[in-house]
Amino acid sequence: PPPQAPPVPPPSPSPPPAPPAPPLSPPTMPPPPKSPPQPNMPPPPSHCRGPIMKSWEGMNTWWSDRDARESDCSFLCVGNHNNGTRRNPGCQCFQFSTANGGSCVIYHQAPSSPPSLPAPPLSPPPPPCVTIVAPPVRDQWGTDHNQANISGKGDWSRSDIQAYTGYDAAQFRVVSIRYCASITFSAGIGKLRLKVKAEGLADASVDGQWLVRSPRRGGSATTLTDACWEAGATALMPETADGAPFTGTWRADGDLSAFIDAGLGTDLHPTVSLSVNTDSDDDVSDSAFGMIDSFSATFCYAPHPPPSPPPPSSPLPPSPPPPAPPPPSSPPP
């Protein structure tokens, strides 16, 4: 018989499927930034007021032959690279510690506060009050006397001062003027009339103001000692002798503020006079006698007030609307 073919082996089983690939691991995250200095770090110096710029720990491992030093921390703050540029520009100060294996903290420059506004200029202090006293009186024979004589009825006498203090009117203004006098008259102060006159003011209409116009003020008292008159006073000198010798400050019968308004006590050089007139009544004896013992004027100053701010500008009124165009003309027929 013919030879038989060898038996065909059965097919080998298929290999099992490969297991699925394991999931990819998450990417490696960068290490977290270094934390601020540990609690065992000493507090920063008082002049390090800025925020922390950088910090290092474990600096002892940077050198094989020594530990970290304070100069190393200083170099990290203010040292330069090889090319000459600052390693950490903006570093204001540093703090080194042997804690945590040698640690260093450098600080940003503290934010500078805005410069303070300059203080407004101080107003110049007011000068002290200045008193000008009338000089001795020279008679017709050229002899100087400390007094100006008053005699009989209907007589008059005067005492003059040059009212110039030297203060700059651009800086200071006169706020008060006080006139003082000492006078004697045997017939009684009540028989006198006292007037202040000023010659050489810018306003020539302000030539004189009465201190005492009533012929009765002072009554029968024969002495007036350091009696003064000022615009701010309230009481008039009494008409009796009870207040003799009337030392004090009195309200004048005239308006003394008119002299201030006219510029007395500024850069002008007026002559201020105390004029004393005796009454012409028959009861004033021709033998009555008196003297102007003294006359003075005291000027007090203050700085000028600051200028007022300009008033707010009013908004411009709206422009009127443009005129309407003319109507179109009718077409020709």
C-alpha cells in the first residue's frame, strides 16, 4: 500500500492579548518655593523695612572647608557678578544667622514715602508797637523847653511829632494808634479843647480829629496825666473832676480810625500835632496858665491778611443753535 502522509498537527492556540499599558505618572512638580525664615531666626534689623527678596538655608554645605559667614550673606545682597552687575539689584539690607545650617535673608528696598509738601512760609511776626514822643519845644528866641505854654482865654498851643516808624507798608498794616498827653491848666481841664491834626497824608481831607471837643470834659481838675485816646476805646472822658488825673484810655469825640484809613503810620512822613485851645468864656482869666507837658503817639502793626482766592469762574453760556436753513424755493411754473 502506498505510504500515508504524516498527520497534520493541530494549529497552535493564539497568544493571549497583551495587558493594557499602565497609566502615565503625573509630571514631576517643581519644589515649592522656600518658606520665609524659620521661627528661630532673629528678627530682622530695624532698618530692614522692605519685603523679603530671597532667602537661603543650609549654606554650610556650600564650602567644604568652612561654614557660612555673615560676609557671605552680605555678598548675596550687594555683591556683583563677574560682569560687574549686581547679583540682586534692589537689595537694601541682609540678615545672616547660623540657624538652619547657615541661613541668609535679603530684603527689598523699603518703598519710599512720597516727599512731604514744604511747610507754608511763616507770616512775618508783627513788629512791636512803636511810640514816638514829641521833642522839646523851641520858642521864638531859639530856646528849647520841655513844655508848650498855654495862657489866658482864647489861646492855643501845639506839640508836634514826625509820625514815621520805618516799617514797610507792603508787609505790615497799622491796626491801632494811641495818642497820649499830659496837660495842666489852672482854670480847669474842662476849659480846654484838644485836637489831633495830621499834615502830609495821602488824603488831605483828613486833617484833624477831636480828642476832646466838649469844653466840659475834665471839669475843674487842673491836671491831665497820661490820658490816652484810641479808636477802640468805649468810655468818654467824664465831664467832672472825679476821675482826675484821668490816666487811662478814652474814646475820642472824633473818628480816630480816619487817620489809619488815610495811611498814618505807613511810609508817609506826616506831621502829627496835638492842638490845645482854651475856651474864650469870660470866666477864664487872662492870668490862667498851663502847659502841654508831653505828647506821644503809639503805632501798632500786624501783617497783611493773605489774599483772597479768586472767585470761581462761571461756565460760559451754551452757544445758540445755528440758524435754520432757508426753505427751498418753488420751481418755476
